Amino acid sequence: MACQKPETETLPYYNSPDLTPHWYTKSQLKTIQRHTIGHFQFTDQSGKCISDKYIKDKIYIANFFFTICPSICPTMTQNLLTVQEAFKNDREIVLLSHSVMPATDSVAQLKKYAERWKIDSRQWHLLTGDKTQIYRLARQAYFAEKEIGLQKDNKGFLHTENAFLIDKKGYIRGVYNATLPLDIENMIQDIKLLKAEGV
């Protein structure tokens, strides 16, 4: 059960693979079960273990990429640098970029990529790990390829321009095309809204 978009500015919730936004009243939020990202654990470009516990009580952006990508990934990285810059002194905001080619993207490879793009490893984590877990997380937790992704296994290559805004409780609160500067600007404004919500 979802209500119409309210007059006041608040961010929706995304609970299903079709990525339809739902706005709820405060009373509905007390009773309605919403989709959460759940448990994960990967390794970043510094060799640090990054898990759902590590980002507990933080707002974060998640996306999927690979370091040798010749097409959308460099554009996404360039655009997400705008987000890093907008919140560079804010330790409440984190970026998580999951490699969809973890066999190629070792910790050393991710570190080189981070250095090349001037990624701040304190705030932006490039993640590698078990491919099956990454693909399951992308398709079943983030709905990265909408409904079609639920029908695929890790043999079907994952490539998406989508980036996701996750609140402190693990709910999806925004979906953006990370190749578009306008969507990145919207993302930055939505992060500010989410911070104002205090949840």
C-alpha cells in the first residue's frame, strides 16, 4: 500500500524489481515491511573488509562497474567524483562501487584505478570479492537490472548504469542513471534531503 507523492519533500522507497517509487505516510511506515539490502562483505582497494556492519548508520551510494570497461564505467566514475566532492568532509556519506569482474579486479588493480581517478579511499570503496555474491547482491538486493536480472545467474554478464541511494536502515531511497550529470545533481540533492530526514 503506497500513497500519492506528498506535498512535502520526502524520498520514496523502492521495494520491488520494477523499481516503482512508493511514498508512505508516517503511520504507514510503522507497519509496512520494506525491502532492505541485507548482509554483504567484500574487500576494497585498500584491502579493508567492507560489510553492511561497516556502513551501519551511514547513507551510501552503490553502483556496479569494472576497471577495464571502455564504455559507461569511466563516465559513471567521473560523475560520481562530483558526489565525492560534494560530501568530501562528510563521513556520514559513503560510496560503494562493486566490481562485476572480480577475477580481473584484484585489490591491487582497484588501488591503481582509485589512484588514477583520485578516489578518496576513506569515503569511496571499490569492492571485489566472490562473483556469485556480487551478482546475487546486484540483482536480488539492488534490483540492478530490474525484473530481467532475477532470471539471470552469474554467467550472464552484469552491466548497468544504475546507481542506488541507500539510507541508514538499508532501504533503497533513490535510483539514478549515473552516466547523466543531471541525475547526479538530483542524487546530491536527494542525499541532502535524506540527511534532513535523519533516518
